[in-house]
Amino acid sequence: MKRVKRLVFRVSLLLLFSSVLSYHEAVAQVKTGIEVLRDRQFDLLQGKRVGLVTNPTGVDSHLRSTIDILHEHVNLTLLFGPEHGVRGDFSAGDHVQNAVDEKTGVPVYSLYGKNRKPGPEALEKVDVIVYDIQDIGTRSYTYISTMGLVMEAAAEMDKEVIILDRPNPLGGDRVEGPLVEEGFHSFISQYEIPYIYGLTCGELALMLNGQGMLHTSKKCRLQVVPMEGWSRNMTFDRTGLQWVPTSPHIPDYRTAFCYPATGIIGELDPAMIGIGYTLPFQVLATGHIDAGRLSSAMNALGLEGVIFRPIYFKPYYMSGKGIPMQGVQIHLTDLSAGNLTSIQFWFLQEARRLDPAFDPFEGKEDRYRMFDYGCGSDHLRISMQENFDFERLQEYWNGAEEQFRILSSEYYLYTR
């Protein structure tokens, strides 16, 4: 009997060890661009006046800021503040002010206020601009627009740009949504790319430069410091990296997956997608359609990689504060499966079928432009307003994906 117990104990230990080993095999430790550059003794920056575009997500694996790292090792002469600021001390939409970074004493030049593109007076103070920001792989997130405008300004002034690469948290295989059409370019749709573009920021920068997508006649003098250990099929949960909130409403990497699933219709009503509650971008709700019926309708669609459950809540702040809401919470069961961007439009379709009076576009004419910018054109909005039938829009919404994959694959720095 004792021998049997010892055998069971040994088998249990073996299974435990095996599970721990398989976990560590599944979760790599990716080395981001800033750490690769540090291993190279900051060779690309030696003897140069360095400008840095970054925010709180620009950190090493020990969560030390790229600002502080570069300030210690190179001649850091200027910081460039994107949306939310270099230290994250501005709210969404707030103008970032020119200032001086208190910790380092380095001047901060705002790229999210009166100027969104560096001017000659700023670029005269630097020889090279370094970009180090964790993005979320979605076109409407303003950081990639800032990156592109910095590249344009640098090209015009013959300044060098170095991208310190970071993972696309959605992985490098997911591409969704149509290309931006003429007349619908904006700061949330700066370039002709899909809503989810399946590239790291370094790969995207190479493509913008190589394909002549920058709004300038000159190409940027561009270098990318690639990551080590990242592959295209790797979502953020498999990188071994810590998630630093990319903005106040993206507190964890799973929210980065929900952002493209709800963010476009959130331009009509933020409360409808949980902004103002504890689950930003993770819910789809109305004020009156029964949550149980809505969750049943959404689950009946059989969408891959997602389950919906009923939810009831009252937003704590913003326009919907204190107003009872009910709808569905989005539970992603497979981060590599399904079509994220379509979820919000299936919701519009099913909510309308449950209640023919449901119309989130009504009275929101002042928000149409932002909705259309998110979509990349007004085609989806006009069609949905006619009959709320997203099923017939599948070919339109997904039609550019393969074409873009072929184009963008020329600029891949990483394999599967």
C-alpha cells in the first residue's frame, strides 16, 4: 500500500513538473527593442542628440522607463508627448502641453495639442528621433498616427527615425476591416490600412515608408530595432511581458482585444460599450433591451472565439452616469480565433431585431463623422441605417484583408 502511495505521489510530481514545463514553453520572454538596443550599448545613438517619442508603456522588462534609461546613457535633448503625455498624466482627448519633464529636466514638446507633427524648431534640437510606445494593433489608436507624422516631419528635415519595436498584442496574423477610403482620413484613420493591420509598429513604419504612404514626397531615414523572441502567432499573453496600460481605458491586454470589438460604435455612445463603468470596451448594452434575450441572440450567431453573458450596470461617470444599462459582456474564449471587429455590428443587427425601435444613430448626427472615420468610410453606417443587416455586409467588411496581407508581408520582420 505504501509503495502504491509513493508511486501515485511520484506520478503527481511528474505531472506537475510537466505542466509547469509546458507553461514555460508556451510563455516566452520576449526582449523588446529598448532591451536589444541596450545590449548593443546604444550604438545607434552614440554621439547624437536624441529625441524620444514615448509614454508610460515605453519600459524594459523591469518596468523602468525608456526616458530614464536613455537619459542615463545618451544625450537625450527632447521628449515628444503623444496623447496622454510622456508620463501618462493627461486624460483621453486632453491637449498635452509643452513642459519640462520633472524627473530628468528634459524639455517636452507636445504632439497632441496645437501641433500633432514636430515643427522645425523642435527638430533642430535633435539628430535622431527614437519611438518607443506599446500599441494595440488597431488603426484608430492615435499612437501610430503620431509615429507616421513624426516620420513625415523627420523626412522633410532629413532627420533619422529609430523605432524600438514592441509586440502587436493581437498577434501578427490578425487582419480585419476595409481600407480607409479617400475623404475619410483623420487622426484615427491616418493611413490606408485596415482597422486591424497585423503588424508591429516597426513593420508598419517600414510599410508606410516603403509604400509611399507618408504624406510627403521624401522617404524617412528609418531604422527598426527588432525584438528578440517574438513570432507572428504570439498574442500578448504569450510574450512573458508585463502589460502597462496603454491609456486609461485599456488597463490590461484583454481589453486591447475588446477595443476593436466595440470601439467604433462607442463613437456614438460611450456608455453603450462600458466607458464609465468598470468594463470599458468589454460590454455591448442598451437602456432597455432585455439582457437575457440579447445574450441568447448573440450566442445563437455561433461567432467563433467568443461567448456572451447577460450583464446589468450603471456607469459611474461620463455621459451615462447613473443610467441603468443592460446587455452582454464579451468573453473571449480564444484570442487567436474569430473576427473581433464584426462583433459590434452583429450586436447592432440583433438588438434591432429584438426591438425595431432601437436606433443608436438617431439624434447622433454630430457623431457620424467619427463613426465613419473609425470604419474608414460612410458605407457601413449608411447601409446599417437602411436595414441593420450586417450579414449582407460581410464581403465589404472583409474584402480587403487578403490584399493587405500580401502587401504588408513584404515588410515582415518576424516569422510564425
